[in-house]
Amino acid sequence: MKKATSLSELGFGADGASSSFFRPVADGACTPTSHRRRLTKISVIGAGNVGMAIAQTILTRDMADEIALVDALPDKLRGEMLDLQHAAAFLPRVRLVSDTDMAVTRGSDLAIVTAGARQIPGETRLNLLQRNVALFRKIVPPLAEHSPEALLLIVSNPVDVLTYVAWKLSGFPASRVIGSGTNLDSSRFRFLLAEHLQVNAQDVQAYMVGEHGDSSVAIWSSMSVAGMPVLKSLRESHQSFDEEALEGIRRAVVDCAYEVISLKGYTSWAIGYSVASLAASLLRDQHRIHPVSVLAAGFHGIPDDSEVFLSLPARLGRSGVLGVAEMELTEEEARRLRRSAKTLWENCQLLGL
């Protein structure tokens, strides 16, 4: 039996309900619609652990006036929505809606797609591909139809290939289709370095680029703290910082996610904060630089006809990707990036989109 979630569902009409509590000022010039600002709507497709961590983080950071949740499991979806609604007294005023029908996302400013098969311990992100592409064929076209001006932010794995899939299926310009990419990988990288250097991770400038996964590339050449190049200092103070050691650190960053998955079965909180930071940069037009999955054709020797999406530092704003930074890479870093692009593009070509 469906329980009521509002007094209206219990038979109490909402029309004029507030008039018994409030009345207009004497001159009557101010009406409820005067000076009304444009409302912001964010939709999250997929109410699993990742989707709900993102929704919860966005909700507590007061980034939207309306949040729409979509999932294929109606009971779980309704339960998640109710659980958030019941915290209304402790949160900013946000309208929460949910449905299994994509129509509930109509008019979204930002649509975040997390739906997909859960990554299991030991499974690479690329192994998830075929299981998720079929799902995207059901999600992306109606999402684009209901919100033709929205920004699409893809989180589902393998994120780089699925961002390409979303771009093809939506018909949106590439600047409005973004993958969460290595934004979280870079945070993990900065965390490990910050712990070693005993500084705040926010003061470490370091990027992981390329694939969000096994072939990601750590950009050691431009890593800095307080404007000082870190790699040179590390090598001067620790002779053990050779190429093998650097690869071990890169591998540790990649394995961070697998360790969390093996311990708790999934990742959620870190990706929730990562995606919320991307949402803020986009919707608040902050022009911040994030390593996210973008159309990379023509960058760093990647062929112009290779429609591959992978992570590069990009400037994000209200209209999506405003530009991609022309990083100075070493010859080895550029070679690894092109190799990562080649692997991803080969997977994309198998899809026949």
C-alpha cells in the first residue's frame, strides 16, 4: 500500500493553504512571482550508491532548486526520495521528485547519469562496456528529448567510452557532454602526495589524465606545491624516486578504487564529492579547471579523426566545456596519453555508433 508523502495526498487541498498564515504588505505591490529568479534543476539518473551520494552532496551544498531522481526500481527509488525529504527541516529548501519515467527530468539544467551495472571486485572498467551501452540506448535519447538544453555529465563506467556513447546518442554538441573522468583520480593522486609532503591536498597541483582506469597517465612534469616543482625536489631528497617508483605511485592511485570496492563492495562518497564539485563549476559558471573526459581529437598528437573522449584539464562553466588546457607534456607522457587514446578509441569503434 502506497503511503502519503504530503498533506495533499491525505485529502487536504493545497490551494490557498498559505493565505491563512501570511498576507501581503499594505500596498499590495509585491506578489509571489515578483523578481522571481530562474530556478535550477538537476536530475540524477540511477539511485544506487553512487547516484544517491551525488544527490545527497548536491542537496547539502544548496546547488539546486529541484532534484529529480530516476531509477528502474520504483520501491527503492521512492524510499530514497522519502529518506531525503524527511530531512527537509535540516536542509535548504529543495523540491525533490522521483519517477521511473524519464519525463520527470523535463527542463533539467544538468543531467547526471550514474545508472549502470555495478563494478565487481577484480573487474576492469572496460569490461563493463557491453553491459552498459544497451542501457544507455534506453536512457540518453529520452533524456535529451525532455531537456534539449541540458548539460550531460556521465559518471557510469567505463566513463570515457560511455561519454562518447552519450554524445552520439544525444546529438548534443561535444561541449555539453562531459565525463567525470579523472577528476577523482587526480584527487586521489593529490591526497597521496599531500600525505607524503605533509601539506593540504588543495595546495597540490597534480593531474591524472587519459583514461579513467588502468591506462591513466600521471603528469609528473607539471606537478607543483606552492609554485615549486615537486618531482625535482623529491628526486633530490629521495634517490629512490626513479621511474619504477613513479609507476608504483601511479599504480597505487589506480588501485585505490579497487581497494575500496574490495573492502565495502562499491565506491560512493569520494565520487559524490567529485561530481558535486563538477556540478558547482558548471552551474555556477566558476570557470574552474577540472580533469574531465572531453572530446580529445587533435590534442597532444591524438588524430583529428579519432572521436575519443578522455580526460584533459578543461575549463568548465555554465555552457559546458569552455576550453581545454594546452598542457606541456614530456615526450613519454604524450606517448602514454596517445596509447590510452588508442585503446579507448578501439573500444568505441566496436560499438558502431
